[in-house]
Amino acid sequence: MSTVDKKPLLEMRGLRIEGFSDEKWHQIVKDVDITLYRGEVLGLIGESGAGKSTIGIAAMGYAKPGCRINGGSIMFDGLDLVKASEEEKRKLRGSRIAYVAQSAAASFNPAHKLIDQFAETVIEHKVGTKEEAYADAKELYAKIRMPNPNQIGFRYPHQVSGGQLQRAMTAMALSCRPDLLIFDEPTTALDVTTQIEVLVTMRDIVEQYNCAAIYITHDLAVVAQMADKIKVLRYGETVEDADTRTMLSSPTQEYTKSLWAVRSFKKQEVAPPPEDVPLIKVENVTAAYGTMTVLYDIDFEIHRGHTVAVVGESGSGKSTAARVITGLLPPKQGDVYYDGVKYPRDYRKRNKEQLRQAQMIYQMADTAVNPRQKIRDIVGRPLTFYLGLQGAEKEQRLHELMDMIEMDPNVFLDRLPGELSGGQKQRICIARALAANPTFIICDEVTSALDQLVAEGILKLLDRLQQELNLAYMFITHDLATVSAIADEVIVMLKGRIVEQGPKDDIFSPPHHEYTDLLLSSVPEMDPDWMDNVLAERKTKEGVEAAGN
């Protein structure tokens, strides 16, 4: 894109941001420059804590609690947001600058329907009427492949899946057709098939409305499809800037090259499951939310020392199956067995030892921890509740758990969740699950919020713990690269049913079930032309099939 004689929509110069912790201010963003024109998408990448989200929300003239902008300028369409009044910035936010947060679950009001929250910004900024907002919401829901787009907006946030909620937030950000969109890991919770549709919608919006976007992500293959240029960050500083094709083909800095080289981890092959009693057995389970059935007669087993990955699109029943196992959602029919013994269906009827044996790491770290409790209290509670640890013994175990997740206990134990990055909060959730000394852990999208370097470290950690403690894992994910790295067996789910299951190598080797083939073909590649090529191939295939009919 030519930028000759064009005025930047967003221009940051020498941006400096401080964060307050340990009773003093620390520099967390250091002299960062950004120039962004209409029609452009800038990709911000880097590991957890690099400052990506902090810079993203600074583009709205905002610093999150515990932070302050202490240097530089942020010019948005001629207005310096550092010097602008709160009233001036308030008029921009939501209407001309919109933000899509990493954690949709923490960003919606649980007491209001999705479509009413969509309409609120439209009405507040006098962009349209409630009726017009409703009609636009339904149209956008259809564009981003929300199921039943004319009705789903009338649900409350807790009545939709995490991926559906993330798409609803993306639609809400587009409600006023802003000039600048800030996408903070917007496809983290989405399966690969839905991700393509959402990415296409985002890219089309930027082109159609001649706006600009900042795309924050740790997924390099995704940023390759979206960004015109990429900025690599580490410890709040710029490591490297370049247009996307140059950055992908010939990065100059060693740190950038290390990002490109991740995902080398593959767990060692383990022997097929023995013929003995499985640790977890799900037998003929059907489950529902109210009158809506979401699981249909599913069966599977998980053995000690094995990892079973459960994959499928958003709303396919992956997390619901986990809720049934933990007793959070008693099934309508069928049972769950632990080591050959039938579990009570409702967790409230299970004893403390049964509760300890199976732990769950949730997808949304932001909503899984108490924001008012310090990390030592969050991780320490199961140590006392399940194991009765107190005093020096408890403190020692807290330090061991923090070391396991590669977070310095002397730095982090006395912090609040709000002082941590998204990836750091997810690691705290992992430590909390480990604190109970479980035999079985359900990992629900545990690496989705983590940059690829940290995610690889977490996978290695989980693999080491599995070998040392003979743990069994149920690994819920939409990331097939993670499945390839960590799984022994794979279960593919679609609309509440298991369509295929077996050893990983069998599932990933052709011939595939039609839906499995769609999943595998939807995994983004580090090629800027990949998404366009896939869409063109599918369009051609649809044309051939239509002609054949």
C-alpha cells in the first residue's frame, strides 16, 4: 500500500508506560513507535508480558489499572490522546476506536442479553436506533458464522460457548464501524474452521470501511494472514519491524528467529492403552442445558499416563463433556467411572477424595481466578483444603509449584491477578490444579492464551509431570498443532457427538472422516497467501459439487 502524501490515522512516538508493583514504578513499555495508515493492519507479536496488550489499549489513550503513560505521544487522527480530556477520549471509544478483548467472558455483562449489549454502543453514540442495531447485529452474526444468527443474540453470555462469545464480542466491536480496531487475541477461543470466517470478516471490514487495525496475537500463522506489517516486541521494547512477507521470509534478529522456530516439541510415543481398567471411563452419556441436549450418547476412556485430546468446533460439546466428568453438569443418562468405580453424577455428592482426584484447568483464566485474592491464596487454598498443609510446609510447596510453572515465587506470590498478563494468569490456574496432587487433569484450552514460546514450555511441563506422576490428561483444544505435540489419542466431536476417535497417528492419517478432513485443512500456515488459497479451493470444490448435482 502506498502511503505517499497520506496522513497516519495513528501515530505513536516514544511511547513509555509504567506499571506499579512491589511498592514502586517499573518501565513496562520503552520508547515504542507505531505509524498506522487507513487500510493497514499492524500485527503485534511477542511472548507473554512483552507489552502487546498494554500498547494496544494505549491506542485508545487508556492505561489499565496499575499503569500510567509517562512519556511520548499518541496521535489519533490529529488528536493527542495523552493530552486529550477524558470526555474527548470517551467520545472516541466504542465509536471511532473499538477494542476486542482477549477474554470475552470477562468483558460481557452476565445480566444482559448479547444483542442488547451490541445495541448499547450504537444507541449511546447515536449511530442508529435499537431496531437498526438489532438488524445489524443479526447480519454481523451471520457473517461470522454464529449459529442461528437471528436468535442467538437473545441469549445471555453464559448460554453460549467461549468461541461463540468471542465472535459476539467481535461483532459488537464492529457495531459503530470504527476507524481503528484493536484485536487482542480475538481468535484465541475459536476452532480453526470458524477462525477462517472471522479472520475474513475482519479483513473485509478493514478493506470495506477503509479503517485500520492493530492485531495482537501470539499465533504467527494467523498474523501472517491478517497483517500488512509486523512489530516484534520483547520486555516492552521493539525487537524488529518489517512488512509481513519480509518478516516471515527473512527476520534479522535472533529472538524473532526463535519465535519462528517454536513448536518443535513432540512428546515421546507411549505404549497403547493396557487392557486393565481405565482411570476414566465415560459410558453412554447424554447431557443437556435445560431442554437443549448438547451431548448424545458419548463413550470414551482415558488411561493412566495417557493424553486424550478432544477436538471439534466451538459448541461441539468438548467442554460440556469435561463438565460432566467433573460433576458440574450431571448427565441426563449414562455414567462416569473412576478406576472402575462409578462417580456420583453431581459433584456435590462426591467426597473430598473424589473431588481431589480430578482437577480442571479452565479456558478463561480471567474469570477462573478471584481478582481480589493474592496468588498465594489462589494456589494455596487447595493445599490446605485437600492436603491440610499449613505454615512452612505450605510455603515450601507454594514455592515448588511456582517454580514448576516458571514464575518466580518471590516476585509473584503476593501479587493480585490484575497485575499479571493473560499468559501468567493461565499458568497460575495450572499451578492451582497441580496443588491438589490429582491423578487426572482436564486441560480446557490451557495454552490458547499463551504465546508460542511459553505454550511450548507448558506442554513440556505437562509432559514431564505426566511421566513423573503417571497422570492422565483430557486435553480440550482447537489447536491441532497442540494435539500433534501432546496427544496419544484423539476424539473428534461435532454437534455433541463423537464422529471419530482413536490413536493420534490413525486420526491424522488419511483417509479422514469428512469433518476431520475439514479441521486439518483449516489449520493456518506461515504463508500470507494460505487463507486466500484455501478459500479459493473451497469455492472451486463447491462449484464442482453444485455442477455435479
